Amino acid sequence: MNLHDYDRLVVNTSSGKDSQTILRLVVNLAIAQEYALDRIVCAHADLGEMEWPGTVELAERQATAYGLRFWKMARPQGDLLSHIEQRGMWPSSTARYCTSDHKRGQIRKLFTELTATLDAKGRQVRILNVMGMRAEESPARSKLLPFSHDKAASNGKRHVDVWLPIHGWKIAEVWADIKASGIPYHKAYDLGMPRLSCVFCIFSPPAALMLAGKHNPELLARYVAAERSMGHTFRKDFPIERVQQAIAAGEDWGKASDWVM
């Protein structure tokens, strides 16, 4: 990958294990290629209280550790749970507005701002959007191309490509890199969470939801209240209230396993 083909690099960061790994990889490559670090922007789509506590702060700390700019953005109409209540339905595998509206759509606003501030001298501004998806995570992600052109995010003023630098990595390689970096990772992993996404992700297995609920009881109560108010279950045939009831009853649903996105 020749970074000098691009005016700006946007590194998507959730402060999760994969995003902090791509951050280290990009910085090392930039140094090797003498690509100015001030041309790299770390972008975090803030989901508000739906994220694990400390997520935004850690994402900024990770960016700062490498001397990079940190950009936080959020949907101005309100956080994810407010959006869910307005729609009256939870996101699903066929209606992932949690991703499209609160993440992808917000990152594109950054593309617009970067394009407006750059003088490309009559040509399209070239942006490389760097993301941390890995093939090992799911059948859908295994089919993603490590490098592709993002036609939907491009227009007459900008050309956007997508690079997945650790697409072929295994999870053991990711953790080995994190330990070697010395950069802190999120405490949710030490609690037993295999993934750092929304605290209560619609794709999470029951054991992961229970673990998240034990450590975030107030947020769980808000989800239960929203579920009751909307009359729509968190997931088909699985109300999130069941998690709250199981915790109160002292049930053990086992170790939290990873889930498919």
C-alpha cells in the first residue's frame, strides 16, 4: 500500500482490539514511507451511553499515543437508544441503521469536511478509509475485499478507497500485536467480553448480554424500559428483559462467546 497515493487517511477507531491494531500498523507504515502523520485522522463514531464506559476516552488516548488527530462525531438527532425508541423497533440483521446512521453516515461527514479543507488543484481529493474488519469474524466479512473502491462515499470532489489491513489476521495475532505495542486496551476484554461494540449488541449471544448486563445494570434497565414501551422485543423470540430476570435470579449462562456481525 502506497500511502502517498492519498491526501488523507481516515482510520476508523472504536478503541476495540482490531481498530487499535490497525492504528499501530498504519503509523508504522507511514513512518516507513515518510508519510506525514498530520495527514492521518482517527475517526470515532460516538454512540453515547450505548458504548462501554470509557470507550471514547480510550479511543482518543490511543490516537494521542501515536501523535495523531482524533475526531469524534455523533448523530445530532440523538443517541442510538433514542433513535430506537423513535422508530419503535430494534435494529436487526436486515435493518442495521445502528451502523448506517450512527457510524457510516457520520464518518462520511468527515470525508466531506476533509474534502472542503483540501486544495486538490482541480482533481478529486483522495481519501483512504482504513477499517479493522477481519475475515475470521464472520462469513460475510470473509467475503470482503482487503482493498476496494467506495463508490457510494465518492463523488465528483472526492475519491474514497477502503483498506482492511488486517483482514487476513487471526485473533491471536491481534492480541500479540496489542501486547507488543504497550498501548492500553479496553477493560471490557478483561471482564470476559470477546468484542467491544454496543454494550448490548443485537447480535450478542445470551451469555455476552448477561455479562454486559451485570456490569451495566442501569443501561440494561433503560433497554428493558424501552422494550416494554415499544412492545417490540430486543431480538426475535428473545426479550432483553430475560437478561435482567436471569441476573436477578443468579443464573449462570456460561462464558461469553464471540458473535457474528
